[in-house]
Amino acid sequence: MYNVASVSASLGSLGLLRLFGMSWSWSLAAGLGVYLGTRSWKYIYVAARTAKRDLNGLYVLLRVKVALWHHMRSGSNILSIFAQTVKQHPNKPALIYEATGETWTFTQLDEVSNAVAHWARVQGWASGDVVAIFMESRPLYVALWLGFAKAGVEAALINFNLRRDSLLHCIGVSASRAIVFGSELVDAMLEVSSSIGQSMVRFCAGDLSADHLAYLAAHPLDPILASTSRLPPFPCVPPKGMNDRLFYIYTSGTTGLPKAAIVVHSRYYRIGAFVYYAFRMQPNDIIYDCLPLYHSAGGIIGVGQCLLHGLTVVVKKKFSASRFWEDCIKYNCTVVQYIGEICRYLLSQPVRPSEKGHRIRLALGNGLRPSVWEAFTTRFGVKQIGEFYGATECNCSIANMDGKVGACGFNSVILPNVYPIRLVRVDEDTMELVRDKQGLCVSCRPGEPGLLVGRINQQDPLRRFDGYANQDATRKKIAHNVFKKNDSAYLSGDVLVMDELGYMYFRDRGGDTFRWRGENVSTTEVEGIISNILGQTDVAVYGVSVPGVEGKAGMAAIADVSGNFDCSSFLQKAQQSLPQYARPVFLRISPEVDTTGTFKIQKTRLQKEGFDPRVTTDQIYFLNPRVAHYEAVDEEVYNSIVDGKMSL
């Protein structure tokens, strides 16, 4: 976009002058002066608008990079960093379990994890072995994976919402030798017990009847840990470094079976530290963590602040919209976490005094829709939204550090190569990369949607990509010849848009955008609009194939708890808010819309079932263009559409 030599010259002058002690204002002025004679005034305009933001981002990036370099050079890992945190805050509350009010100090968390390590070694589990953890969120969850790590064992953190085939898949793909499950999930374990085989050792945390223990061939864990030494275990041999595996976190499975993403020690540190510095968190902050600990948002971004920086974290067993603000007041929380649809759920609650009586200054998370953003901050009096983008395994995380409404982050326009990420053009139907005559990927212009990619450098902890337990899945996320010949880059699978100032806005997960009537329809945008006009209702929008019709017709699955959905009223509002091509051709009215354990809309089953009324008890409607209103789809209407007798 801008002349590389000129940008490099201005950046060089900026950095050199700053190193020689000149203020940022003088350094910036000098850097821009070098550029003045070589480029257009647009560069000056963009630099003036974004310099403060970019310098803050550069500071955060360098701070995390230097800290990682220091830890790697000294042979540290997450365990040794946590040990230092314990020394600094031995009696400070580390984890508070909201369900029981139980408080674990840093010393207690350390001691219980020591017991877990001793027990793991008694079991004969060696460095590199994997043990699955399948339980709801509570402090013991953290102590388990932390203790396993002290013994060199890698935990597989399994989504406690999974059942049957999905659960078996996650246990199998990690090659776990044993499983620790919570007694609250005994029914799920009974369903798969015969399929996981007797060779897998099983332990149950919590109270479980003798009959169930016997049937599952499971051992009660609580008495074992209670009688095990709490002294520090002998260090792992060989010692684990920052680039060794810590545990596995599974993808949400919105587009297929979950994948086991490898989390190394440096990745855990990078994610936790990046958020801490980007949003100016403090050691005296108290975080309300209502997200599942098997996910990176709850287990790394939330709990990571406890282990790495000494913050107190309130662990909520399960998210509750009705108790959210009361809990924040009760525990004097200053930071809350959100993901997916949580903010919208809170807005749909009736007004109550507690929503303004809290001390929350920062809401931290991702997936906050622009249509909800300002309504959330205004109603609940939250001063700062810490929106970010980043999957567990990705190397292209970004953050919105200055509160730009709707943006999930940014990349510098004036210093683009400091953080080598890019939006590249793809075929929106196939998600195939578009390449130029040299075979390289084509960068998107401002306002043009593209796939977010990040250059891979396995020697740099900020740029490395560790992939998944399944190597085929890993290979599918890597592209070559992206930025330059013979390089490699991580493919996020997500489509974003960047404006001329470098702010990035999430558009869709790869494959969610569909084409209809010659236009690209963004499911995320349409979901937000429909949800808003229906009073923050759960909505899933997706494209469905119709035989003999080009493109995909839009379909919206809408949650209707009351059972009084009015198609005519909906169509009237949709006509006012959506262009014709984006209005749903089909509606599916259901008591609820499927979501993942992290509140992401689950569309896989809905897309497969399409608009066929024979495969569901939900009511399906069709927007009949002849009469301009929605009509119920029965088997006769369905066959007429499929046979091409009824036009769309």
C-alpha cells in the first residue's frame, strides 16, 4: 500500500531517535519528516490517526516478546513461573469457586497440584503420556492439569457437554491412557464405558455410588489425593521447556468433529500475557470467569491471569445470566469475561439494580456483535470492552486496545511488517486462496473481505504454529508461498475486513458466507440484524442448496420459546432492515437453537437437514415470492420446490 523503502526509513529514524533518548513525540515527528518528501499526505493522515494506537501495540508486543525470550533463556516454563507467583502471594486467594464459596489460596493450589503429580507418578504415567480430564469447571480442574504437568504428563481438556461419538472421538484422538471424570458426568460415562475399553484407567472426582464405581471400573480420586504428599515432586526428567507440550485444548467443533490443538508452555504464556498487557490489567484485579475451563478463554485467558500474574479468579460452574451481576458484586470483581452470545443474553434479562451496582471496569472476550456493543456498555456502565480475535492454536491473534466499536483488533498500516499477518483474497464459495502470476497470495484492499493468515516461524514463540494431535488436520491449516516464495503461513479459516486505518472486523467463519442472487451474504451480519429486530433472540443463519437453483438460499433457524412466532411481523421488520437478497428464504422455528459449550451457534446439523420437513418436528416456512409472505412447508410444498415446480 505504501512505499516499503520510505516506510522503513521513517521507522528507522523513529526507532533510532527513541533509543537515543528523545521523546516519542519528537521521534514520531522526525520519522514522519523523513517520509514527507517521498509519499502522499494520506500516509501522514493515517499515521496521525493511528500512531498512538500502533505504538501502544508495539509496546505490548515487545513486552511479551522480551518476557518470553527471558523465560526461554533461563529455562523457565509455566510451572516455574507459577512457583514464583506462589512465593509472591502465598496466602492470597487464587481461585474462588462460586458454587460453594470455597476459596483456594495460591499455596493450596500449589499443594493440591503437588499431590496430583505424586499420584500420577505412582500410576506409572511417564513424561509425554496423556490423561483426559472430563469434568465441570472447579478449582480441582486447574490443580489436575497443573499437577499432571509437574509429572510431565499432558492433559486432554475435554468439553463436558460432549456425549457418545463426539466424546469417544476426543478421548481417542488424544491417545489418552486414563481419564479423570467428575461424578456429575456419570451418565455420559455410562454411555461410552463399554466403548473406551477396560485398558483405560478411570478415576472419579466427587461422590459416586459404589454400584456406579464398580460398573465403570473407576477409582474414587478424592481420598487418594487427600492421603498423598503435598511436598513438591522431583522435577520432570528431562525438564520441560517453553516449547514443550503442556496440554491439549479442543476446537469448538462448529464445522465438524473437534480437533485437539497442541498448547505448548510458550503459547499458554503468550496468550495470557498478551491479554494482561493489552488491556492494562492489574495484580489486584478480580476476574469473574464464567466460561468453561476446557476452553482457552476460560482456562488460559482467565485462569492464566491467576497463575502468571497473581490475580484472583472467581470460577463459575456454569454461566447464569440471571446471577451474573449479583455474583460480580458479591466477589468485588473488576473484570468479567464473555464469549459468543453472553453479552446478548445479559441484555435480554429484565432490568435489575445489580446491573449498575458492580465495580466492573473491563469486559474481556471475543464475538461481541457490533449491534450489541454500545447497548451493553451503556446499560451496564462498563467503561472498557476488551475485544480480541484468536483461536487457541493460531499465530495471528489481534486485539482492540483502544475501544473502536465493532473492531476485533488491528494491524498497523504504517508498520505492517512488525506483526506479519495479512488478509488475503479467497474464492468465497470454495475458500481457495487467490494467487497472482508469481503464485503468491493476493492481499486485500481496505474494505475487501479476506482470509486472515499469519506467517509461520517455528523459532519465534509468537509466530510458531504447533498444530493438532492429528497431523492431517495440521497440514490442512498451513499454506505455502503466501507472503513470499517458500514461506509458510497459518490459515485461520476466518474471513475479516480491514478498514483504511487498519482496524479489523470479523465477518464470518470460513464457509459461512454464501452466495445468493449474485450477492455474498454474511451469515454473521444477518444473524445480528435478525436477533436485534426480534429482541436479542437466538438465531442461526446458513445457506441451503436447492436442486436446480444457483447459489444457496438463506435459511434462518430462530428460537421461539413462547411458541407465538409471527411470520408476517417478522417479514415486515426484515424488509425494513435487510436487502432483498439477504432476507431468509426459509425459516425454521424451534424452541431453541443449538450452541456449543462456548456459546457459538452450532449449524452443522441444521445445514444437513436443510428445509426438509420430514427430518424435524420444527415448523419450516418458505417465502413465497408470488404472494410475498411466508407459508408453511409440508411434504407437498417441499417436493414442489425440489422438483422446480415452485420458484424461489
